[in-house]
Amino acid sequence: MTALPDAEWRKRPGLRRIVAALSADGGAVKIVGGAVRDTLLGLAVTDIDLATPLLPHEVTRRLAAADIKVIPTGIAHGTVTAIASGDHHEITTLRHDVETDGRRATIAFADDWPGDAARRDFTINALYADPDSGAVDDYFGGLADLRAGRVAFIGDAATRIAEDHLRILRFYRFAARFGRGALDAASHAAVVTARQSLKSLSRERIADELTKILALPDPRAIVGQMAVDGIFAVMLPELDPDFAATLDRLLVNEQAAGVPATAHRRLAALLPANPAIAEQVASRLRLSTRQRKYLAAVAGHRGDTARPVRQLAHAIGIDAARDVHLIAGEAAAARALADWQVPQLPIKGGDIVARGVAAGPEVARILKAVEAAWVAEDFPDFTRVAELVDQKIGRTSD
């Protein structure tokens, strides 16, 4: 029987306290999903989720009795979050789907592990492990798929997708993370056939999953596959025809500049150099105002790579200026901004008034002219700015 290696996380005091509370007096609890999968692959584990046949009220009662804080984060679906010794763990009661519509599910609690596993998406995510012995329960061939680098839906792929249309995008993300070789044929065919059902999902869910895909270390191959499969035609029809070359240049520049990847920079690389389109995409995906402005700035200045990079940063911000060069320029320009902050013009309108210029529009015009000269001279100090002010006032007086 396959068992988990003796990973550090299995000994954490908080987890041990939770396990002790839920497994006492005939109770049962198992580690499920990503923690099992990633530990078997030798990857770092961040989230440790647990499953139990105990009903939510009994889970809450037992944890409270053990002086463990409980938060009813998803109580309607049988999920609570336990906080023990500083660690947070989600605990979900075994369940099966009663009714699904591709966006949400009506569930019923259950007491059998295979039934709970059957409602999950991929075989490699339906692995359960005993928290004490580490023994792994595998009901749908997940271990073999993990060894083969195969990402496959549990049972009938079309049925799994009909339960939650977001599984279309999850298939591509998990295939990029854990897959090796060709995509599982049946699963791949099913997501391509069902791609139009992505339109029924909330924009927030689409944006969240797309962000996770673009944040992968190297999303180029899977993004290209998604384009070929017509996925972007459904959820991001604004995809630039030259996205592949742009994304390739971006990843080369990210590595050369030593800049950590960001999903929104990669999203900017997928879009055409058109700020109106960038704003349209940001609005549809319900991105924040800050992200919308960023995407529009990058899109509007993709042709601005000949401009000195600090001047560009002064105009659109350091992040946007750096990313313009990572996407359309050179890594060296991006590196030039690494330890630099956009300075503030070291003079204000009051300083101009103090030099005898009457308050009003003339002050604003002088200030604007001084700032333009200050930027063009690469942000000199106050002494030079004062000289520039005197020059502008002298020219104005003349």
C-alpha cells in the first residue's frame, strides 16, 4: 500500500490536535486532495484540508471541546475552518451531489469515502491519507495517473464538467502543473466540446482561474493549447493574434531581469496594444480600478520603448513602465527601475508666487514647464529646479 512520506507538516501541533479531537470515540478524519498529491510528488504543501464523516455540528462540538477555534466558513456545504496552534485547516463533512447546474451544487452529507471521492474533479485530487499511518486511499486510479503525469476527470468527463463548468479551466491549469506528454484524450475532448458553457460562469470565477493559469512558472504551452482549442474565443475574444511571440519575449525578459512573474503582466501581454480594449477586458473580468488603470497604461504605451524608462515611469508609474519594457522592450530597461522610486518635483506653486508671480493660471503654466524640463533632465535636485524656475519666470517676464 502506498503511504505518505514522513513530511514535516504531518507533525504540526495544530494538525495533531485537530486529528485527535475528530478521531476520538469512533470518529474518523483523513487528509484529502492537494496536500496528499503534492506530498507524494515531493512538492511544498501550503493548504492541508481534511475530510470526515462527522456532521458539521459534531465537528464544531468536538473542536470547541478541545479549545480549538472554529469558523463556519462554508457551513451550508459542510465546511468549517479550524484554527489550532496558529494553523488554519478546512474540514469538510463527506458529501454527495444531489443536484448541480454547472455553477453551484445542492449537496447531501454522506458517510462513505468513495462517494465523497466520486464528486471531485480529477483522479489525482481524489486521494485520501490517514493522518497517523499515512496510508493512502485511492478509489479512481489517482496514484497511477500521478505517476504517469496524466490529468483525467473521474468517471465520465462530460458529467464532471456539467457539474461545474469551471472544471474546463481547471483541467488546463492542472495539466500544465502536473501533466507530462499528451493531454488525456477523453478529458481534453470533453473540455473542448463544453467550452461554450464557460459563458455561464461568473466573471469573477473566470478571472480567478485565468489568473492562476497565467501565474504558472511557464504558461506558454498551455495558453497556446487553450487558444487552439477555442477557449479564449469564448472567454477572452480580445486575444492578440501575436500573443504567442509577445508572451515568449516577456518570459525571456522576466528571467533576464530577475523579475518575479505576475499574472496581470502576462494578461497585458495577451492583449493588443489598445488601452480601450484593455479597459474593456478589465471591466468584464471585474478587475480592480488599479488593475484596470495598469492594463490600460501598459496597452497605451507599448510603443513607448524608445522613451527614457524613467521618464516613462514618471508618466505611468514604475510597475507599468517596467512591464512595458518586459513585454515590448528590453530587460535592461526594466532592471534600471529596480531600486528607483519616482521622485516628487521639489518645488510647488507657492515657491513661484514667492518669486513675485501673481497667483493664478500663470503659476500653473510655469510649474508645468518646470516639471517638463525637470523630467527631461532626469530629475535633478532642488538647486537645478530653482534655476529652471528662474529661467521660466524670466522668459515669461520677457
